[in-house]
Amino acid sequence: MRKEVKRMDVMTNDVVFGEMIYKHRWFKKETLSFFGKEWDITIVAKAFSGKPITDEQRNAYQWLKDNLTEVDNILYDVTSGYINDNCQEFAEYWSGARMVNTPSDLAQIISLKTILFKKDGGILVLSDCPWDEHGIAIQLKPDVEIGSQDIFL
């Protein structure tokens, strides 16, 4: 079921994602809790030319929703390890460079912005950070990886 929202925006009520708006991609805002903090995150299902959301994207989104505690742990472990392993290098670009010891430390350093569901079911969590003007990406699927967003996008 699609209906017009604005002149150029199309809306759908997807069976898994719920209400999504299309503007160069399907998206909506959702509040999720990671690192002991509530984040207003943009949920994005990548699509070209208004194509529908794929079953792989639906399965990936459902996996995320069903495993939020596990995802929180993965995000913390991977991101804190990445920061701690590269802290000296990041200090060249980040005057407040410091090690991460707790989830609340991490919540003060990075800012979760977007969870991107690729057409093939891949999942990327996109975050702002003080040492990379483009931000970092944490890939949850198909494999867990982390790095500059430039690597993944």
C-alpha cells in the first residue's frame, strides 16, 4: 500500500519495517537503546528508483530487532576495541583521544546516526566520530567489520 506524503515522497507500510518513506532510499526514524543511551536512529533500506524493500532487507531488520542485546554487545566490543587499538593514531586528528572502558564512555565518543540495510541483507551501523569527518561504519552482516564509512559506502 503506497500513498503520497509530499509531492515527491512516496510512503509504504511494509510488513516488517512498518511505515517507510521513499526519497532516494526507504527510511524512517526509530529510537533504539545502545550503550545505555536512547538514540534517534534513521533506519534505511537501500533502494534505487523507488524499487521495493527486499526480503533480504526484511530478514536483516527482523534479525536486528530480535537480537538488540546481542547487537548492543557486538557494537560495544568491536567499536571500543577499534578505538582502544588505534587511540594513538586517532590522537593526531582527535585532541580528546582516550581509551574506552565502559559503554557510557563509548556513548560520549561516537554518535549513532543510521542503520543501513543493503539490498543483499548486509547491515551497516553508521556513526559520527571525532577523528574521521566522514564517520565510522560497523558492519554487522555478512561479517562483523569496522572502519571509516568510506570503506563501506
